[in-house]
Amino acid sequence: MNDLLSNPAGQELRSTDRPMYGMASTNVNDTIYMYGGFYGVSPWNMEALWTMPSTVEPKYLTQVKTDPTASPVLIYTQLLYYPRNDCLYAFGGHHPPIADRGIEMNSNLTLPNNNNNSSSSNSATNTTSISTPALEPLRYYRYDISLKTWTPLKPALPNNNTNGPLERYWHTATIDANATSAYLFGGMNITGSVNDFWRYAFESNTWHPLTLPSDSWQARCGHSSNMLSNGMLVILGGYHCVGNYTTNPVMPKVLVPLDHATVYNTMSQAWTNQSLAGLVVPEPRAYHSAITTKDDRLMICGGQDGAAQPFQTYISAGGDPSAMTAVLDTTHWEWLVPTPSPYQPFPRSFASAVLVNDTKVMIGFGINYHTIYDGMYVFDVADGKWLPASPNALRPMAGQIAFIAGMAVMGSFVGAILLVGLCLVVKKLQRRVVDFAKKVKNDIWNPRAGEPMWAEMSRLLFRIMFLAVFLTVVSVLILQVRNSPIIDQKYYVHNNDYTVDVPDIRFCFDGWTSDNSVTSPYIQCATDFGDSCSQYLIDISKNVETGLNYYGTTLHCYLFRAPPSFRLGRTNDRIISNGSYLKFYYYGDRLPSTASHLHLVFYNKYHDPNLPVYHIDDPYDLPFSWYSDSEDAQFQSAEEENLRTENSFDLNPNVGSTSSFATIEREEIKSTNFWNYVGIASVHKRAFEIESKAVSETVTTIYATEPQPLGSLHVFPANYEVTVLREQRAFTVVNAMGIIGGIFGLIVGLQACLFGYRPRSPMGLIHRWGMGQMRWSISQGLLASRIESIHHSPVPLVNPVHRRFSHFDTKQPPPHLSHPPPMHEDDDTYFPPTNTATTTTATAVTTTTGENEETRRLTRMEERLQLMELLFKSYYINDEVFQSLDKAIKKEEVKKLATYDDGSPNTSPPPPLLAQPPTPPSNDSSLSNTATNVSNSHHRHRHHKSSSTSSTSNNLKRHFSKRWLSAFRGTTNDTTTGSTTMWSLDASSPTSESHPLPSLANPTRDFVPPTSSPSPTMP
């Protein structure tokens, strides 16, 4: 058998499934033309002209059919486009013997004719008898794009052999800036190096010799030459040609460093040696690719060092991927090395390079030792990076500019909106953030009344320590969830008919060649019910010949692909299915079992990689997608290296074989999805797999029909159900919650044992907000506006105090008030309308005695007792309720201060006094002391107009500007009169600043009555 060792890589971007190297490329009106080169597929035809759009879409790579007797059969040729006659010109090249190809082939392989004369009588040349004239003139050809024909050319000179350039390869041909001439430089032919320099005129078809850089100039091979827009021809790299065709590959080569460039000025016809600078100077190289962009930047890629074959090393293969590519800025003659990328080519030489638009370069194909590549890569010189294989990578520049401009405008608009919104949010939440910080501070440091500081410090230290332990446990559990392994949950699913899909089966017959057989193998298919399935067999021999290779043998391959409606069922159900198993019979020339093989592979119908890899049209248009980014490369590598996967079998085609299959649906979890770590509502993606087995008989099978088949294959379903493998994380957040809850309970219990449990809301949130509205009322500052049915209650509540045990009707106004003032029904005191004329005779409240006053006092006493019952019913004995009362009272005092000190006219009444006796005609400036119901004062201010005198209002305003109002209501006995007096503070009282104010919020504060002589008391 023939063994082909140069296989395509299979992991390349934009894979064309056509491995080639040594071809020449050019771009003509957004169409890439690639010509010549070595096509690494049997029968190794080098007469190839390929076209592809400049979008670099592999599926549009098309071979152009040409006349094999007129077209050049060469590798290492140079291809130029002459726009004036719309033709391609191919200069030079080589038709080497077999040994130069790096390919092991048998001696009886024939190659196409290498003569440049289309009338040559030899159509093939044996590999052992190739002979080339020592002084053969240069072979160059013209291809008419419109007519699609090649024409061999000869120089318009009397003596072609002496007045024109000689045949060569590893040379360069470059068209000038005006597209009128081409420059041919350097190279080697079969006899040795060619040290000359020529200019070719397209219109006259004439060659003109040019001077070399110096008299001592040594021949150059494997270099690159590029023309700039100013007419400068830049020659880079390569090596000094030594030896001849036979000795050159195995001799070490002296490479030309890239710290300088040899430049030829086509205008002045002068040579210069241009020094090149840069932070990093690229490695010297030969057989590399080079392209000049529209802005005169020169990009080089790939190549190899000067070691003798087979010990050469390819650029960037030594562990430094950044050495692959370099860009020369010809304005400053400075090298720039782009950042390496996973999208750059593998190390290679003899690759094809072409400019696909103003700034993008396509690098494709090439060879690395015995591996021929079939992929294409795109480098953006303007951005200095390799582009991924995306459909939009090569969009027109105008579209990209418009897209970028649109995105910039949209980004500016969105950014402005976000900035304004952020400013508004910060301004709105500034006060809330400050309040939140204060609340956090109060929650952290909140000792009990009478508790020493060391106890609170100990409690905080233990809380921090327990918190650290808890967070450590949580972190460990989170890492355990993150690194949890994936396990399979296996179960079976069947439909009502118990039918299953048939698999895709690929048959490849190996060993049937034109030398040992006449009839190629073919297959007939049927089911055990007699239904024919031969119409579902697709001949894919031409598709797989470039990628699927079993050591060089010609393969005859068929793909069995039935529609989804074709199903197998149980034997006793002959109506609902097409059969219970498949029967394949293959026919052809019988070969010995040692010289023939059947390669069998099973695939799931809904995931058959043969379709996208080998460009096979799916007759049923079933959706297909790769399950991972590496699956495509892995499949192609396994195909090329003949790896035997779990569903691949090598069978004897001369005997009967039996196989079974089971369709599998795997529900793969997305490892990066959050819900898959939670353990609830996991997100899965479905993957279709198959499991199969096959075995061949040991003896030749005899069949009772004619013609006799070579062999057969029966394919049975392992069962008539679908196996479902559902992936699940072994340890999830749901599992971790139980552990976290247990640790938290232990920590809280230990904390409670050490420092006791401090219930701030013993009833819980639901009970607190659903029934315990007292706390809400207190925290809101004892809002009396929400109270509709409380009368004379010392502390207004949201829920009214129940009076079902009271015998007094407190809802009626006092009997002595014939004209009750406009006051709220909840107020127990009021200010009647007064003026300056009647101030001395009018009183705020008529003094009552006897049974009516006693009734009012008993009512208030009952309400206070009920209030205390509610407090003890709703809260434990804790200072929290008193702290809340203190905060609420201070909130009311702040509101009152804001009301009286805001600088506005005094439209609010003075603080209401419980009782105000008539003013005696004396010079005593002190007002009578009365008790003040502070909790309801602000509410009354909203309902009354002030009728006090100007002096009284000013005194009250000065009083409230000096200190906060007290919420304390108290009584004292007058030792002089023996009556009870209700006291209230006044700005003129001499004792208002010498004694602390009592407060309900702090019951331990002692109340010290004023020392001044009291006013007349209320009876």
C-alpha cells in the first residue's frame, strides 16, 4: 500500500479540507486566486487553480478547471496580476522529483508532464527518469481570467536561451508601483543558484537585465521582495544559495539577518542597504511569507531556520509564539512585533499570503515537516492582531467605521444618562447612607443598662470570633460547591410505540484500487420487514478523500443517513415501524482479507460530524452544532490519525458481521451557570450520543442468492428505549444550606449561653408589624394625628385604650363649656380665644371641682394602668422601650424647635397648658406653673390660632429657643394652701435652668420641683 505521511493538521481555523503548500496567491477584484503548489491528496495533482472571495470563507474555495497540457505544473511559482489586460502571470517554479516533496510514494506513481510545450508527446514522466535541461529558460504563463485559458509565453528575443532569465524557484517576482513591469530576483534551479536581476515589460513581453547590488553579491534564495508605493523594492530575509538542487536541502544555510533590508529604487535604479531598528528584531528566516499593505507597512509571517533537513526548526516552534509575525514600518524603518494570539497560524513555511483589503492579510496553507496545512488565518495590520474565525471579521471598512461611530454615539448617550442618574441617586441617598451608618453603629455597640464596659467588649469580641468561624465554614462550603464533581443520573425513556431512531453509519472500504479491482464496492440495504433503505446511502468517497486517510489507500465510503420518520420497532409491531433491525449487503470484487478492510463508524442521527467536516449536504436539514470549541479539531485529528474511537470498528468485508446500538441523550449541565450550583432548576443542554458494538464472523459466509455478496452487516437496536444521562452536581448550595444552618445554630446557642439572648422584638417581624403597632407608634414620635378615639390619654397610641371596664363617659365635653373651643377631640386642655383686653380675666380652662374632676383623674389613672399593661404585654422588662420613648420625645421636641425658631411669623399658639388661673394684679412676672401635655402639643398647634399677647408670645419663643420642651407631667402639693398644683415650665421661671427635666424615657431621673412660689393651683 501507499503510505502518505503528510496529513493536514485538523485543528486549524477556517479549514478548507484542501491541504496545500508552495502555491502563489494574488487578489483580483475581491477574488483570491491561488495557483500551483503541492496538493497533498492522491493523485497529487499540482495542476490546480483555486478561487475564493476575499471574505475568506472556506466553503467557497473552488477549483477552476483548466487545460492540463497548457497550464504550468509547478510549485514555488510566483503569481502576478496585470490589470491592463485582466490577466494573471505565473513566473518560474519547479517540478521536483519525488524526494523533494517530503512524501513517501511508490515507484510506479506517474506525474503530470512538466514540459512547457503543450505539444509535447509525453503526458507522464516516471519518478526515476525525470530530467531537466541544465540551461532551461524561464517558464512563464499567462492566464486570461475572462476566457479561463492558459497560454505559455516566450521572450520576444532572437535567442531565448541566452538573452532571457533561466528557470528558477525559491525566487521572487514583484510588480512595480505603476503596474507596468515585473522584477525577477534570485532563486535556484536544478543545477545551482541563479544570481541575477531582471525586469519584465508586460506590454512588449521582453526581459531586461539589471545590475546587482554589488559585484560581490551572493545569490539569494528563500527571500521575500515587496514593492512600496514610492517605487522602492524591499528584499528581506532568505539565505545565501549554496550547492544545487540535490545538496541544498541537506546543507546548513547561512540566513540573512533582519536588522537590515536591501532596497532597490525603481525610479533611480540604485541599490541601498537600509538599517532596520525596533525594540525586538525578528529572527532571520527563509521560505517565509510577506505582504505589503496600502499604507506601505510590510508584514512577514512564518518561515524556518537554516538547519539542514530534516533538522530544520520552524519560526515560533521553539516556545516563543511572538516570533511568528512582525510588521515593518517603512516610514521609520522600524520593526513592530504584535502580541501572540491563539488565532495565529501554527509554525509553517511555504504558506500562501495575500492582501484581502487595505489592512488585512490572509495567511494560509503551508507545511511543517510532513504535515500539510489546510487552514487560513487573517491578520489585521492596522490593529496588530489576528482575527478569530467569525463571519464579520472581514466586513468592509466603511461598514466597520459606521458601526464604530454609531456605537460611540450610543455609548456617549447612555453614559450621560447613567452619569445623571448616578448623581441623582447619590444626592437622594446621601442622608439615608448617613442614617444607615449611624444605625449600624448603634446596633453594634448597644450595652445593657448598668452593664460594665468589659462585658460588652467581651460580647463583641466573641461575636467577631464566631463570625470569622462562620464565614470560614461558609467559604469552605462555597469552594466545595464550586469544585463539586459532575455525576450522571441514568434512566430510560420510551414512546408509546416503543420505536427508536436508526443511527448514521459510515462504511469505508479500504484496499480496492485500480490495480487490483475492477468493480468498486457498493452496498444494498433493507430491513427484516422487507422495507428498502438503499436510497438512504450517500456516496461520500470524494468528500472524505482529503481528510479521512487510512495510510494512503484509496477509500470508497458511503454514509447511511435515514430520515427521522424511518424508525425501528419491536418484532411483533409490524405496522408502526419500518422493521426491527437493518441488513446491509456489500458487493464488489472479492479481495483477500489481508488486503481489504471495512472501516465502520456509528453516529447519532442528530449529531453527525461528517456533515460539516466533509461538506456533505444534509437531505433532511437537521440542526447541528458542535458541543465544544475543541470537538471539531478533535474529530479531525482522530480521522487523520486513524484513531479508533468507541464507535469505530474494523471488520472483515468477506464475512457476515453483527452490531448493536443504543441511542443516548445526555443532558449536560452548563458548568458556568449559577442555578447548576444551587441544585434547583438546573440548566441543561442536550447532547446526542450513541453506544455501539460490532463483531465479525470467523468463516466466510455463503449466501443463497446471486450474485453472491462479499459480506453483510446486521444492525440491531440494543433496546427500544432511549437512554438518558442527566448530569448533576454532586454537592450543591441546597446541600450546603443544612450544614450552614447547623453551624449557625451552634454559634448562636453558644453566644446565648455566654452572654444571654437579647430580644429586641420578642414577637418576631410578622407579629410585630401585624399586631404590635405600639412600637411603630413610639418610633414614629408618638404621632397623635393617627389617634381618633383616645381622650385625655397621657401617651397617644395607635390602638386606643380600651374603656370597656370604665364607668365614666369621657367622650362628652366638660359641662362648664357652653362654647367649646375649636380643638381636637383627643385634647384634654384647650386655649379659648383671647385678646389683650381680656387677657387678665380670661382663663384657658375653667377650674372644675368635685365629682367631675375626680372622674377625669380616675379615667386618666385607668388609662395609664392599661398603658402599662400593654407595655408589659408587648415587651419584656428591658430598657429598649424606654430608649424608644426617649427617642420619640426628642423627635417631637426637635419638631417644635423647628416650628418656633424657623424665623417665620408666630402663627402657632404657645404650648398648651393644662390649666392657667387668672393672672393676679401684682408685679410678679412669673407665670403660674401648670402641667404640660407635651405629647399632644404639636397636634394642637396645627388646629388653633394664637390669641396670646405679644409679650407672652415673645417670651414663649425665647423659651423654646433656649431648651427643649419636657414631656413630663407631674403634680405637687402646695403647703400653703393645701391644694394640688399642676406645674408647667416657663421661660420666666427662675428654676427652669437649675433643675433637670424629668422624662418618661428615663424613669430613674429624679424630679425636682421648682423652688419658686407656685401660682394659684387648680382645684
